[in-house]
Amino acid sequence: MKDKICEKCLNSNTNFANFCNFCGNKFLQTTSMSSSSKFIETFRSRWALIWIVVGVFILAVLFELMPYLSDFLDLLISSIWMYGLMFIWVLWVRNRNELSLKAILGKLNSINTIGIPYLVLIVIVGMGFSISCTYMSIYLIIQLFGEISLIETLFDGGDLWPKNFSSIQAYLHAGFVVSILVLIAPIFEEVVFRGMFMTRWVVKWGYKRGIIFSSLFFGILHPGIIGPTVMGVILSCLYNRTKSLWVSVFCHMINNSIVVILVLITGDPGSIETEEFTSLSSMLPILGLFIVSSVIISLVLYKLWPSKSDIIPYQHNLQNLHVNNE
């Protein structure tokens, strides 16, 4: 019966093995497949696709039945449905696959191992890269196709915010957006994309493909795609380095808080104005920002990128929980 897991490559070995049959690592102690580590072996991400397809279909049906909703009610219903469905799915995986949320989250004080100024710097550089990628992508699309329908689909985030603040409902709308962006989205999205998808895909495919695919999935579901994908890679590396999802959550909160502050100060919710992208000379500062931020991000990822011998955060935290319980 295969129930001894190699801490180095995470492959299963026979219970009486002294060395891993896959990588040759010597077992210092037996790590049995107890019920508390069932998640690593039994979780299948394909079920998430079913949840997404069903959720989007039901939401589309609801909006078809109620076509005259205000922007605020539209956002309220879609957000409650999306994050409510995400919450139910996490609980379902927790019960079905015995997911340990404590093992996913790790220790809160691990934020101090990286340093808050360093995390803020990483976020600012990541935002610079994201903005430069967005502007250059818009410029290329306009030059190649000469129309903005694709741009509005991929990049425009203006519909999230109220058009003006002339009513109480508009202030409630803005407050709800802030709570979603700064509190709810960072926690839920980090648990799902880094804590669950990345963990599963790293176990299945290794660190490189696990981090890239989970980050790409994260980016596809956000405006701009390229910037959020790169930010997802950075957050994944931080999670693997610190073994604490709270570090990724904190960075995600900083990123979204900066966006909120800029919107509230400038009054610009991120609408696309094509007049800004008509000349090549106007893109030179953006190109400079892209080069500088790309170099810094490359250095950060080089420093944080996990090695093949690293233990995934979930397994590391799970072992610590077992030790503390004993």
C-alpha cells in the first residue's frame, strides 16, 4: 500500500521504503497519508471548471430575466453570486477532500519575514508593469485594428464604479466596491488561486507549470490579463517563499487599495480614451516604464523563485500542524 510521501518530490512510496523510488531522497521520518492530508491527493481542479460554467450560466439567466437593473444592483447581485459561489465551493472541497484552511493560510506573522516596505515596493513595481503592458497592448490593438470594441472588453474597468456621487445609492455603490476590492477579493482569490489551484498544479506538474498556469488562470479573469498574470506569479513566489498565504493576501490588498485611492483622488475609474494612443512619441514614457519594471520584476522573481527541492506551503504547514498537535 502506497502511503509514504516524499517531502522532496511529493511522490507516493511504499510504506516500508527508506528511500524515495523517484528522486532517491532518504526518508528521515514516515509521513503517512492521514485523513488531514487527503486534499493533496484527491483534489481535482477540473471540478472548478464545472462550478465556473454553471455559475456563469445561472448568472446570465438571472440578468436575462431582470434586464433593467441599476448598475449598483447589477454589481451587488453579481458580486454576491460570484463570491458566494466561491465560498460554497471552498466549503465543498473542505468537506469532500478534507481541505485544511489552516494549512493553506499558514502563519500571519510570516509577513515580517519579508518586510512591509519590500512588499509595498513589489506591488508598486508590479502595478507599473501592469499599467505599461495595458497601454502598450491598447496602442498595438488600435494600430492593428483601428477599433475599440476589443479594448473595452479586455481593459475597461469603468463600469465597476458609479458614474457620479449625486445620490446616497452612489455612495453605497462606491463603499461596496471598496469593500470588495480591498477586503473580500484578496482573501477569496488568494485562497482559491494560490492556496488551491497552485497547490494542486504544483503537485501535478511541478513548480514552473503550476505557478504559470494558476497565474494565467488568475489573469484571464481580470482586466488586462498580462499584468494580473505577472502579479499572480509574484504572489505565488511570495507564498512559496514564506509558506504563508497572508503575505499574498496583504500584497493583494495593497495593490487594490492603491487602485481605490487613485480612483477616489482622480475621479477616473479606468475608462479608456483612445486619443491617448494615437502617436508613437506618447508611448515612449510607457515603454521606459515597461523596461524598468520588467528588469526589477525579473530580479525579484530570480530571488524568490522556488527550487525543485522546496516543500509546497500546504504540505509544510500541514506537517507543522501535526507536530504542534502532538
